[in-house]
Amino acid sequence: METPIMHDLIPSEYQQKQKILDEIISSLETLEWAKNALINGDYTESCRLMKRAVADLQTEERRLRVFMFNTAKPTNKTTF
């Protein structure tokens, strides 16, 4: 069996951005389900789905901040 080359294990910038975008879209779909549950009067399910979407979006915000920090061009300005 062939051992993977290290650069094959590290995702490219494009792959990292794609992962973040995919997760944001997934969170938006979860919010859509929460909206539908709210419209249908299922308040508990709507609340649960909203909490999940918020947690997922916060995770993606952290992932994006790390990505920005790791790919930022050196400047005298602070990124955050």
C-alpha cells in the first residue's frame, strides 16, 4: 500500500474555502427547516434547529478566522 504524500494530506486554500462555504450552506438549510417548524407551530423543534444552526455558524466563523490568519499577507495592521 502506498503511503500518502504529506502535501496530499493538507487541504488547499480552495478546499478550505469550499468546506467553509458548504458548512454555511448547510446551516442556512437548517435555518430553513427551523423556519418551517415555526410556521407549523412546532416551537420546540424550531428552537432546537436554530440553536444548532447558530452553533454551526459560530464554528465556521472560528474556522474562517483561523483560515484568514493563516493565509494573511504580512502587514503592519492587525487582522482581528
